[in-house]
Amino acid sequence: MDDLRDKYIDLIGKAADEAALEDLRVQAVGKKGEISLQMRSLGKMSPEERQVMGPKLNALKDEINSALGAKKAALADAALNERLAAEWLDVTLPARGTRRGSIHPVSQVWEECTAIFADMGFAVAEGPQVETDWYNFDALNIPGHHPARAEMDTFYMHRATGDERPPHVLRTHTSPVQIRSMEAGGAPTRIICPGRVYRADYDQTHTPMFHQVEGLAIDKDISMANLKWVLEEFFSAYFGRSVKTRFRASHFPFTEPSAEVDIQCQWKDGSVTVGEGDDWLEVLGSGMVHPKVLQAGGIDPSEWQGFAFGMGIDRIAMLKYGIPDLRAFFDSDLRWLRHYGFASLDVPTLHGGLSR
Ligand code: DAH
């Protein structure tokens, strides 16, 4: 019995895995295992022999079983340790650098304009970029022969011969959205419309696609004084300092009277600072909405009146963030975008004062 014990204790100690251990269990204490067979032979023994052998065999069986159990636990432990070592992960290592995109200055300024005008009660209106020439011109009191049509270097959509639909253009300004929102909402109204506009023009200060924000306020008693206040509020909020405006009499077909608006600035060493100095910089066109334009939008000009303005978004982005070249806005040069772009968590907001 001692040989049997030594043999199995030795084999169990050497078992390499659970499968080998299971084989040993079957060999030793399984139904037909060596120890089990011995126990079965107890029946043929004399009572005296049995009294000696019985407890011994039982003790042997117990010893083998607990050796099997202990070895099984040890094997499981070893396997777990091996897995833990293999799957070990150093969470203190610095993270791998990820390239994050940035917010384009045009998107940023678009948002800033929206926030400032929203604060003054203006809603955002939208219109299509492919527009009929009626909305883009006629409804704005720019008739077919008017030089403004030619001046605007309009892109016309191609028409196949025989296609009799009215001409469509890429909108040359955001002003057609005035008409669309008058039609949709009537008066009174207060909207801005930021958006893309298109003109066939390309040089240092012009790109064929650029951005404008249109403004329109219509009510019973709106005047140029309201326009001036709104614009000065806007520029002061936008530039984060008090900014004076200068109104110069001008002409637009869709407003009467019309004014071009300059903001106060100073030129020094080739760069410009807004809100100080004795120079002026033209930034937008504006005026009182022409009665014919109100009529085209379905609003009775004997009852309602209002102001409108149109401003270049790219232009005021360049002024605020010191960006010298307009064309670079649309080059998609990653170095430029990383330099002038805004991290998404680091954008100037209205509640943060809007200045960077
Ligand atoms: N639509 C004009 C342009 O693109 C700008 C403009 C001038 C808009 C006067 C207006 C306005 O609403 O009243 O040049």
C-alpha cells in the first residue's frame, strides 16, 4: 500500500495539466482504479484483516483525493498567474498622441455671429445656395437690365437647349433669404442668415465662394437708429471692446436709404486694430428695406418697415483673428488649420467674453 501511495503522490506532483490529473484520478480512485479495486477486495478478507486494511485503504483514498484536489487548485492558480502576466497592462504609460481636428475660423465666427445676434432676439434663417434668379435678383429690386447683375459676376446653372425652367444661379449674396423668410414668416420678423455665397472672382481679396451674414428686422417703427444700435452692439460684443461705426450714404437696389458701414480702426506697422484710432474700414452694406422688396416678400409696405444689412464673415474673421490672406481660408492646408483653427474645447463664447 505504501508503494501505491508513493507512486500516486509522485505522479500527481508531476502532472502538467488538468487533463493529466484527471487521467491519474481515474487510474487511482476511478471506478476501476487501482485503489478502488483494492477496496473491493475487502469483501473477501477475513474480519480481522478487514479491520486493519479497511481504515488504511480509506485513509489512502482520502490522501490521494486531497492530493488531487490540492494539485488541481495549484494548476488553476498557475494558469491564472500566467494569464495575469500575459495580459498585464501598464495604465501609467502616457497615452498615444491622437490628432484632433480643429474648428475652422469661418465656422467659429459664424457661431459667434449667431450667438451675438441671438442674444439680441434674431433667429437664424436659411435658404438654398442654388437659387432662382427671381429670389437672387428680381425680388430684391434688381431688374434684368440692372448693372448689379453683371457686377456680381454671377455663376449661372447650365441649361440644356429646350429646358425652359427659369434660370438658376449660385446665390451671389445672402439677401434672397430675406425674401424667403418674409414669405415664410411675414411681419414682424427679426432674422439673420449666415451662409455661403458665390461669385466668379479670384484674386488676393476675392474667392469664388465666400461667406456672408444677412440681417433683417421688420416691425411697425424700426428706423436707421435701431440699425446703428444693433450694429454697434454687435461689433462691440464681437471685438470685445467698444467699436464706433461710421455710416456713409450709398446705393443698393434693395434698400432706401442705403448706407455702407465702416468700423473704427488703426493701421500700425502694416496691421490693423479695430476699436481704436482714426481710420475707418468698410465692413458691410445696409439700409431701410425698399418697399418693393417688402412687397415681393408679401409684406404690406404701408404698414411695416425695417432694416437690412449684409456683412462678410470671412472679412470680420480676418480682422478679429489677424489672418492676413483670404485665399488661405479655403486651401485646406493642415498647417494653416492647426495654426488658425480652434480646439473644440477652447472656443471663444458669448459667456466667455468672445475674445481669445
Ligand atoms: N447683398 C449685398 C452684397 O452682397 C450686401 C447688402 C447690402 C445686404 C445692403 C443688405 C443690404 O441686406 O441692406 O453686396
